[in-house]
Amino acid sequence: MKILLISHSSLLKGPRQFRQIKIIKKNPHYTLDCVGSEPSGLEDNYYKLRSYSFYIDAIRVILLKFGFYKLYFWDRFKRKLYRKIKNNKYDLIILHEIRIAPLAFAISKGTPVILDAHEYSPKNFDDNLLWRFFIKKYYTKLCEKYINNFDKIITVSPGIVDEYKRVFDIDPILITNATEYVENIRPTAIDSKRIKILHHGIASSSRKLELIIEMMEFLDERYELNLMLVSSTYRDFYLKKLVKLAKGKNVKFLLPVNKTELISFSNKFDIGIHFVPPTNFNLKYGLGNKFFEYIQSRLVVAIGPDIEMSKYVKKYDLGIISPTWSPEDLAQSIKNTNLEELVFYKNQCQKYAKELSSINNEKEIEKIINKYFKI
């Protein structure tokens, strides 16, 4: 029983991809081939999906603007990859994000294809003028052409499930980004004279990270903000802007740690902050990895008036919700939370860490895959 998993990005660094690979590899009946920009190290066979440099791809998007979608997609790297694996026979294909749909269906030849859409593709970066001008229509066309051809579709939050239903009349399965249960850690003690706030993730301008730096103007010297940001060629300018903005404030920039160390490393902090205004549709209904990673790290969760995350924070009493997207209001909400409440919220994350882990999602993924093989 042979499965092919395809991802445009890294199979090792993509938390969602890596979790699925581990689930598949637990079953001795399955052979797993993977396509991606970096191997997970667990697959039986790996095929590298190469791509052009950022600068060449920035020029190539002009093809999208003029509707040359097929020419844009089938670059020399994808044509070479297709020739390499086109004769392989697979019983199931799992595709991460619709951007690689033409390759998946070219390979499938009738084999069932599951789409892990992650988020809502036609509105990926609607806050970005260049994305709207060059790329948005392409993603919309991919959805219109392929979305009804997938055997099953999964996505990350209730709001995104509802949007796919509304626009494309499909019924996706909800699989959140909950991370693995970490059993062997406990909430760390809080030093009332040095309350350590952490934010980790991508240095993306869409996420308005300058707001949590501005928040520090309204907090006293007891509070320390730690930023552990992952950058890239086209994000370096934004990261430099953040570093400049942070000068003179109690803000530290940390080197990113390996994802296998992320939960234990984060455990030594006190508050995990995820303050991301709804600048685009996917952020509005986001339920990201870091939210669940903060819970596994046993941190107080601090967020804005977010639609999806607020449901969890309220239901399980996990932390602090700012009433607005104002840095001053966020700071005030943190200041109004006393030491005893911070300890309580940490203990709530400890109490519900298992329930809010990926355990139930893993069972659901196993059930979806096993149906194809009558296991």
C-alpha cells in the first residue's frame, strides 16, 4: 500500500506535514514517498521539489498576471520531477496546499487525492497589494478547476471550513494545527520582578509584529519581550525594521531553535503572545501552530479579540484576551493580570495540555487514510 505526500515546502519544518508523515510511518502496511523542498528523514523515498530563486520567481509572476498559468506552473523543475515519478503507482496521494494540484492530478491517473488545504487559498495574502495584483486570481482559478476533484479536503479552523462550504459548496474536514502532547514538562515558576513574554514564528509583515513591540512602551521594566523570528530573503527587510523599532525597549531577539526543542525551550518563559490583527481572511480565522505550542509549553496565552483562539482561551481559561487590537489595551490587559492569575493560567494549560494536543487529530487522520485500505 503506497502513499505519496506532496508539499511545496519543507517536510521537516512544516509541522502539519511532519505530523502526518509520522502518523503514516507508524503503520507497517504503508510505504511512503514524499515530494518537498526538504526531506523529513522518515519517508521511504524522497523527491526534491526544486524552485527558482526568489528574484527569478518575482519576475515569473508576470506570467500569472497575463493568464499563462500552465506555463508558470510547469517550469523545468516540475517537468523533470514529473518524468521521474510519473510511472510510480500510488494507492493514495496527499497534497499539501492547492498550489501543487496540477502535479498531483498528473501523477494520480485516477488514484484518490486528499487535499490538506491548510488555509483558504483564494484569500491567502489579501492584505498584500502585489499578491492581489499578480497571484490572487491564479489561486482562485486553481480552486475553481480542482477543488471538486479531491476525494477529501481538510483544513485548519471552523471559519475556514465555513468559507469553503459557502464559496465552493464542499464540506471540508476540520483538522486543527494542535501539536503533539508533551507529557514530561510542568509550568515553571514566575519571577514577579522579571515576567518573560515570548513570541515565536515567521517574521511576516501581515502579522503586524510591530504592535507587540509598541506594547512594550506601556509596560514597566518588570516585563521582558522575547522575539524568536524566522526570516528569509523577502522578509529580511521587515525583520530589520522590527529590530530598529525595538531599540531602547526591553526587547530581545533570540536565535530560532530546532522545532524538536521548541516546546522545552519555550517552557522557561511565562507568557506566550499571539497578537495578530485580522489583516487578511486567514489571519482573521487563524488557529495557528504557535497557539497550541504555547499551551504545550505551559505558558499563559495572551491574544487579541481573535475569533477562533478566543473560543479556546475562554472555554479552558488559558489566559489573557485584549479587548481591542491596540498595543496599549494589550499592555493594560497584561498589567491587570496579577501573579496569582498568571500561575493559574499556566496550570490551566498543564491541566488541558493533553486534551488540546494532536491526539484526536491523529486518530482522525488515521481513520481517513485507513478507509482507503480497509484497515
